Amino acid sequence: MHHLYIIMTLLLTVYGQLVFKWQIDKAGPFPQGLHQIACYFLKLLIQPWIITCYLAALVASLLWIAALRHFELSYAYPYMSLTFGLVLLFSIILFQETASLPKIIGTILITIGVIIGSQG
């Protein structure tokens, strides 16, 4: 049961990143000029899907608190490195982003590095 806190934190984090990307892509090109930039951000901030990202971050934070009540940080945190791989995988599937060899190798190295680092 306690590992579910970590898993849900991870999934809600990935959800937030993917939905942010989806909504930012829908918002169009980044504007020029201070007023247009402010309007661009304001419109994004009140989008219902973006609001779900805030809620996901809030719930993820609460679940992370619960996870840290049951696990040492050095044990729990390496699981968060899985977000790199999941975001890479889903960005390729959902947004047709490029799956270059350096991206894949880099993501694997980050994940391995965090796991090895947490062992010592």
C-alpha cells in the first residue's frame, strides 16, 4: 500500500507534464511584447486542463508527504527518476516527438545514475 503513494506521485507528475505540453501546443506560438505575453499566460492559467495540472501537483505533493512518512527519502526519490522515461515514452507516442538515441541513452543514464546514487 505504501508504494502506491510513490506510484501515484510519479503518475500525477507525468500527467501534469503531458497535459501542460498538450495545452501549450494548443495555445499557439509564444507572443512578442509584454502585454501579449501577460495575456498568453493568463489565458493558459485559467484553462480547465491546466487547472487539473495544479490539482495533480497538489495531490502529488500530499501523496509524496505520505510516502516520506513510510520511506527514507534516499529510498523513495529514485523512483521519481522514472518520470524521465515515462515522459519521454509518452511524448513520443502522444506528440510524435523525436526518439533520438542520445535522448534514450541520456534518460537511461539518468535513471541508472539516480538508482546507483541512492544505494550508497
